[in-house]
Amino acid sequence: MEKKDVFGEEIARKIALISLCPLDGRYASTGEKLNEYFSEYGLIKYRLYVELCWLKFVIFRVNDIPAIEGDVDIDDIEKIDSIYENFNIDEALKVKDVEKITNHDVKAVEFYIDTKLIELNLEKYITLVHIGCTSEDINSTSYAMMLSESLLNVWIPAASDLISKLITLAYDYKNIAMVARTHGQKATPTTVGKEIAVYVSRLEKALEVIKSIKTNGKFSGATGNYSAIVTAFPNENWPVLCSGFVKEILGIGYSELTTQIEPHDYMAHLFDAIRHFNNIVLDLDLDMWSYISIDYFKQVTVKNEVGSSTMPHKVNPIRFENSESNIDTSNALFMALSNKLSRSRWQRDLSDSSSLRTIGMAFGHSLLSLEQTLGGLNKVAVNEEVIQNDLNDSYEVLAEPIQTVLRKYGKKYGVSDPYEMLKSLTRGKKVTKETIEDFVNNLTFLNDNDKKILLELTPSNYIGLAEKLVDEL
């Protein structure tokens, strides 16, 4: 939900300027993608949906309800559905007005439904609203749906867009050799595409873990024993009915054995999994920042953009830096939530309530980081000239394949320590193509095939199976 649609564009811009949270201010275009899920309005709407679904479920699935005289008119159900279908920001304000009186957010939704049923001449259903429920039956299912739908509709598509971009780059650059860096030092060459493909593989696996985690709700009453609803309707199989309601009607998983609250263990697993995904993106950000700093990637310039307030030549890698910062914020929130939400005193305390309201911030900063990293990747291009010059100046990296080939020959051919031979040739010295050729040509014991292979080696073609690894991805 965009603020400009609610308040008008000019007022929305002013609200953004005085917002405390950057997701509602500077980065509102990102935050608004999550508003309908994680905002107070979104939470109220989910609660309303669960309450109304439960009301209809009880009407249709429970026998012997004296409050309902005769058969249920199908028009009654359509009217009940209209309460949700016509719900908007103005109706949400009415719920908040009720909450000022009740000082209880879930009860306010129940009372709001009562007033709507009266308006629709459906008073006979009022006593069935929230019947047998505790607040956490409504809350746990609301948050589970909120998480499931925001992941499906917003976060996972953003993560998939980033992976798709990386797949494209991996294939586009699979043939571009470059000097690798281990411990910050020049190392065995690789290809740009293969190094990007590593991130594709890591992120795809991390995303599959996230997708595999099922969100859960509970619907078993005040301390998880179905006590009130069993007392009212003792002839029904309530564990089966409630499980079916949550799974089939609400479309989420069911927690069978709980206290008053769903224990939030799935949330801890989910938030840890997203935090891991975030960390892989952060690793990518740091690598891209470093490659840009040594000119392996050049940034696309935009005419009116300013890189520095005083140095006109600069184009800063701000999107990767922005992503890094937002991942730190997101991870801190997800870690706090993971640590907090799986703990509760005895059968229930309320300390999780405020924590749950920060889930949207954690997702928002993660989403912003995904968008920033994708934006950064869209504004860079491989600087082949610099990369090739670096390769041409890095013949010392061929010490590895030469000493490895020499290991085949051993003492029988006078090669007692090939590693030391190549260390003496290359370490701390300027190594050129001629240096390597002279050394190999003096190895008279080499067979013709090995000598040919070593003489044809260059830093540019010493890339092993890098291209094939990308193709197999």
C-alpha cells in the first residue's frame, strides 16, 4: 500500500520527511512493498480475516448451536464475507478507536465484527465470534499468514531476481579469465563467470532452505488444551477440526502441542535462514566492492549523478555499501527476534508481542539490501583491459602447475623438491613469460607432451575447468 494512494502524493512526501524509520522515509518505495503485510493495518486485516474464517467454519462445521435458528442462509455468509472485502484504512481506524477503550488489540477486532454484524442484521452470529479462541489463536495464525504471503509475493521474488541476474552474469563472463586473490595475494587464475557462479550456487541452496520452512499457527485455546471449546461442544473432535481449519482454510502449518502461544520455533529457523542468505549477499557485496576498487569492474556513469561533493572524478560503489549496511541492520533484528521469540515464561508472557511488530523492519532492510545489490550489479561492467593487463603481469601464478607436473617425475629424474625449485624461481621476483619459458626449456627430462603443455600455459588459459563448471551449473 503506497502512502500517496492513501494521503495524496504531496502529503506522502511530507510524511516521508518526518518518518523515524528510513523504510517509511528515505526508502519508502521499498518499505511500501511490505506495508500491506507488516503494518498495523496489515496485522488488523489478517486478524479480521482469521476471525471471520473461524466464524464461518463454526457455522458450517459445528453441530448443535442453539444460537442459530434453522438453516444458515447463504446470503448471511456473503454478508459476512463483505466485512472483509470492504475493509479499508478508514475501517481500520474504527478498530483502533475500539482499542482505545478495550486496551486490547485482538478484542478490538472482535468488537468491530460485532458492530458490523449488527449493521448487517446478523446479530444471531455475534456470540459465535471468537468462540473458543484465545488471542494467540488469532495472532499466531495471522503472523504465519503474514510471513508466508510476504515471502511468496515480495521477498522470494526479489531474491530470485538477484539470483537470475547473477546467472546471466556468470554465463556472460564465463570465458573471461582473471587473476584470483587468496589472502589478498595473486593466486591461481579463474574466470569472472565462475566466481559469480559460486554465489549463484550458494544463494540457490540458501533460498531452498527458506522455501522449505513451513509457517505454523495454533488454534487450541487459552493454554493449548481446547478446554473452552470442548466444554461447549464436547461431541466434536476439536484437534482434528482445528488442524483442518488452519491447514485447509488458512493454508498454513499447524502446531499440535503448545502452551497458550505457538512457540515461534519456525520463526527462529526462518529468520536464521534469511540471515544466512543475507550473509551470502553481504559476501558478494564485499567482493564486488573490492573488485571495483582494483578496477576489475567499472561502474556505469550517469550524467547528472554526483559521486563526491568535492572530487568530480569519483563514482562510488554506493549500492554495494548500502546493501552491506542494511544487511547488518536486518541481521541484527533477525538475530534478536530469533533469540527472543522462542522463549516465554510458563504458559505465556506478553514480551513477544512488541518483538513481533519489528519483523517488518527486519524484512524491509533485507529487501532493501537485495534491491541495492541488484542495482549495483546492473551498473557495473567487466573491465577486460585491466583484467588482461593483470594476467599478463602475473606469470608467477604458473609456478603451481609447473611444480605439480614436476612431481610426476620425482627423484628418478633429479627432481627431489619441485616446490622449492619453483619457490626459488618465483618468490619475491619479477616473473615474465620468458622466465617461465627458459625454466621449462631447461627441463630436458620432460616428455614432449608435458613440455608442450607447460610452454603453452599462460595466466589467461590456466583456468582449469572454470568454464565447464559454469555450464554445468
